[in-house]
Amino acid sequence: MAEWTRRRLLATSATVAAAATLPRAASGQAAAQPKPGGRATVAMSAATETVDPHFSRSQVARNVLMHMCETLVTIDERGSAQLQLAEELAISPDFKTFTFRLRKDVPFHNGKKMTSEDAKRSLERYARVSPEKARLANVDRMTTPDASTLVVELKSSMPSWIELIKSPASPMTIIPAEECDKDANQVRPISTGPFSFVDWDGVTQLHGRRFADYAPNKAYAGRDGYGGRRQAYLDEITFAVASEASGRVAGLQSGQFDILDEVPVQAAARLAKDERFKIYEQTKRSINVVPVNVQRAPTDNLLVRQAIQAAIGQEEAMAIAAEGAFALNPSFVYKDSEFYPAEANRLIYNQNDPARAKALLAEAGYRGEEIVILTSGDIPSLQEVAVVIAEQLKSAGMKVRLDVLDWPGANARRNDPTTHNLFSTAYAIQPLLGPFQYQRLFSGPSNWSFYNDDKAMEDAWQKLLSATSKEDQRSAWQDIELRVNNQVQQIKIGDRNLNQATKSSITNFVPYDGIRLWDIWYS
């Protein structure tokens, strides 16, 4: 087997441009001396749907759980794979056997030391309950030769397997083995992260506490993405739901909140003039998308789906939903990604053509059947996209109903193909990490379009997962994007940026995919 050191693992991982930028007028703050103590409350627009890391599937859940959770492999600031609870990884030449050497003396929040048995049982539970369990579908067996070694053997060669398991979207969190027989949402949220779980009221507030016995990864010099040498300085952290943006801003100004996620553009401009606060610009935060249900009439008809695609004007939708902080982009990866399709001009996008839509509806024999758009009011940009496209579809002669739920409710109902035709949502981590993270969303039995049989799509995914060269991977991903587009299985709306805010006394905060409360402190 070829040994993969940390450096080699990073060098061979897909490289994606950094998703965060330093705050305006905040240069040099990382050089300040860390000062332990204090508490911080983060105001979020929506509630996490779970505290079971294996069952999480949203950025909201990730914002919370990545403070408590750790995995064998995570991601760095660029989105590349990085070892976390594993200190070494050996991969066989045929890409079928992956041997993880675990870090020693890493304690769980309950005081127990992590072993390879905990890692094995955790992955087995993940393969049973996670929405992302397809990532482990190719696993043949797992063995533990000793307390520090986990060997994963695949059924078939998969050079991209590390790309699948690195994702923090529903992370492959290592939890104590004794928790692993429990069903989804039944485990106690115990892992090895810098903060330990205290309590959660089920909706509005979740509390965590600095884990005094936390074992930072000393192979790294400092914070790096979700990995690196993570260190908690705050004593206590709270995640609070404030669905209205005005309420979040008012809470920061009154001292109720210390950190805000998703600050409206105009509010950010006002806060930037107040020396009590710092504003952070986070580019490439997420992409707005509309998965299309191909099971439920009338969107079971390709011509109707093509009519919807023709009617939608992405520029109008994003201008309203993102307050101008957006980029038009037909691809499901960012334009600076190494996987951006060479033939992106073939992707049908930003048509805003009601005449074309009406012609397609006539060809389809459309008779005014209701088209249900599902979304969440907890995340304003999702609702605003839904409202705009609803009006665009009505202008093309379609009957539309808009169903707006809270985020947990919308997320749960999305799984039922009988309830809706379109789902206005966003993908946050996938466009940063690249093609492999879309597997569950685009293919297999749990695909978000609910198709039952699409051989061309499944063949393209097999080509991507088995490819051993970047050229073949790029070719397969382009095939996937073109298939999603021409079958109108999902409709890309646009790339969205946003602002975050903190009190000026908070030091060393850097925006990323989610809010990171480790490695920050009060000055």
C-alpha cells in the first residue's frame, strides 16, 4: 500500500477557491493574543432539524453540530480533504482498501477514549440511518486489526471515495460505539469536538460548553476549514433562532446577540458605520436551486418541465432574493472550479420567455393542473425566489400554489413526492466541494427529483466515481450537468453572497461555510 501522509492527501485532493474573505478593516486581528473565557450567542435565521450528526442534512444543522463533531477526514479552507481523527491514511494501488491509523488518546465528551471500534460502529450506523448513506454503499467490509487501526475494503475500485466521505454535509461523525445501535434522532450528541453539547429546546435555542479535555490535532498549526488545530476559547456558546432579519439586527444592537448570520445588504451597510460592530463579506455562500419533482403531475411531463425552465428568469429572481449580492451561473459548481463545464453555454438558463413556455404547455396538453411550489419562510432568499418564479409561471399561463413552511417542516415534506412539484432551496457546501457531493441529490434511489429510472444519469455517475484522471472526471461531470439540465430535474437559479456581523470585541472571526466559534475570543 502507498502511504498517504497529510501533505500528500492535501496535494492530491481537488482544489477549490476559498469561500471566505477577511472582514473589512479587520486585518491583523489574528495576531492578537487569545484570551479564554466568555460566552457568545449566534443568531440564525432557521432552526436545526436534529442534533443527530448522522441524520443532519442542512447548513443550519452543520452550523451547530460541527462545533461538537469530528470525523476521520474533513475539509480545509479550500474544501480539500484533510485528516482529522485519522493521523495517517494508506490507500491500496487498486483504490479498494483504505487503512486509517487513528490519533491516540482522543477523548469523547463522556470521558471515554476513542478507538477503532468506535470508528467502525459509527460508519456502520451512518450507512444505516444517514440521508447521505450512499457514500458508503460501495463498502464491502470494515475490520479493526487493533485499537488504533480501521481498514475499509470497497466492493469495487473507487479513486474518489475520499472525496465522498470528506463532506461535512451529514458528517461521518465518530461517536461512542455504545450509541451506534440507536435509531435516527435517538443518540446522545457525543463526539470529540472542541465544544460539548449541553441542551436543546428542540426549536429555538441550543447550548454548548467548551470541552475542557479536548485534544486538538497537533499536526496542524491552526484553524483550517473544519479541521486544523481547533481550539475553543469561549466558555459557552448558544445558537438562537431569530427568523426575521430585523430581529437579528436589533438583537445585535441591543446586546442580545454577539454574532449574526445572513445580514441583509442594507442592514450590513448601516452596521458597518457603527464602530461597535464588524461586517464580514462572505462570497460564494450558497447556490439557489429548484429541484423538480418528476413523479407528480403535471411535472411528470418533460414538456411541462421545459415550459417551467423557459418561463423562469433567474436574473430577476436573484436580484430580489439576494438584494443584488449574486452572480448568474448556470452550473452547479462555481465558475472558478476546476470542474466548471467547458460547454456551459449548452445549459438552458435565464430564459424568461413566457411565449416559449406557453408553446411548450400547449404541446404538452396542459389543462391548468396546479403546480405546487414548496419552500421555507425561515430563510428569506428561498421564499423570495419561490415568490418570483411563481409569478413568472403564472405569466406563462400556469396555475401555481405556494406552500411556505418553517425550515424543519419544509425539509421533512420535501421527502414526500406526493406533496409538491418544485422545491425552492439552496445548496451550501456542494458547490464549494465539487461534483462528488451531488451524488445523493442527483442520482440513486434518494435523488431529489424522484426519478425511478435514468440510465444515462446513472452511467455518468459511474463514470465519474470510477475515473482515475481529472480529464475523465470533468467529462463525466459535464455529462451529469447536461443531463440534469435537459431533463429539467433541477433548475439552477444563481450564486448567492451574504454578509455576517459580530461585535467588534470578538477577535479572529473568519467567515467560512458555517459560523465557526472555535479559535475566536473577546479582546
